[in-house]
Amino acid sequence: MSSPTGHDPVGLLAQWWTTYTAVHEDDMLDTDRRLAVTAPFGQTWPGLASRREIVTRPDHLAAEYAQAFLADHPQTRLGLVIAESGAEALTVAGWSGPCNYDNDTAKFSAVVRDWEHRFGARVVAVGFSTLHLSIASPPMDEHEALLVAAEHFAFCPDNIWQGSRPYTLAAYAERITRARHWDFWWD
């Protein structure tokens, strides 16, 4: 595994976007239906959402979300890792959640570290193929949420492809507007 500091989150998200929006001949969806998933952007990477002013204390919010998460998932166990941040802890712990997409967790850690700075994200829980983040400064309007949804699609396309219906970026953006936690699941 590499180091999270060796990866540019902007470049990673753009590269993943290109990969996951590509239309292939053997695709189960026709071109129009495939591009409708990522409308209004289609195959064009829209870039990052702007950094949000963080007014809620991220660590306090993470503690609240951790308590709620534990109440809903009482089988959860505590893991301690020596790392500078939750994003880096993913790599240090050797977490392999997105291994069906990429075996280098440091790439995902680099993106989460960027979200720590831009949105006050904190890693609250990880599972075999899941990641749960608290978000101190979520997108507050449709435009912001659509850009964040594009980042989420690039980071974890299964959130849209296999998430709640309808399976579109726009519907996903509605669900994450003002959401204080982001959950990811890789199939």
C-alpha cells in the first residue's frame, strides 16, 4: 500500500469519474441510460465542490454520530490505530473496503483526508466493505449537493448504482443535502 500523501485527491476523483462514466459495448445500460445516471454532468468531470465553512465542531459531531451508530449497530467493536487522522487510519489499519475497485486504500484515504479539510469529515466506523463519516459542514443547497454527489460517485459508484432508487446523481444529491453523515458501501 502506498501513502495517502502520495496521491492527489482531485486527480483521483477525476480519474475514477472517467472510468465509471465510460460507456462500453457490453454495458447492461444503453448509452443514454448510462449517461442519465450522472446527469447533468454525463461523462464530464465537474470538479470539486467548494470548501465549506466549518461552524460545527467536527470532533464533537463525530462523537455524537458514533454514539448513534453504536446504538443502531451494537455488535460494533472499537479499533485503535496510531495515525494522525481517521483518513490515515484507514491505510494504517490495512482496511480493504473498496478492494473490488482498487487495492490501494491510501488513494481512498487521500480523498477522505481532503473531505476532513473541506467538510469537517471524521471517520466514525468502518466495516468489511463500508465506511461511515460524520460531516460537520454538509452541502446545503442543490448545486453544492450535486457537486458533492459527483465526488461520491467517483469515490464509491455503488452508492448510486446500487443505492436507493432512483439510481441517479440528482436523487442521491437530494439525500445528502444537509446530511450530517455519509455512508459508503462497495459491492
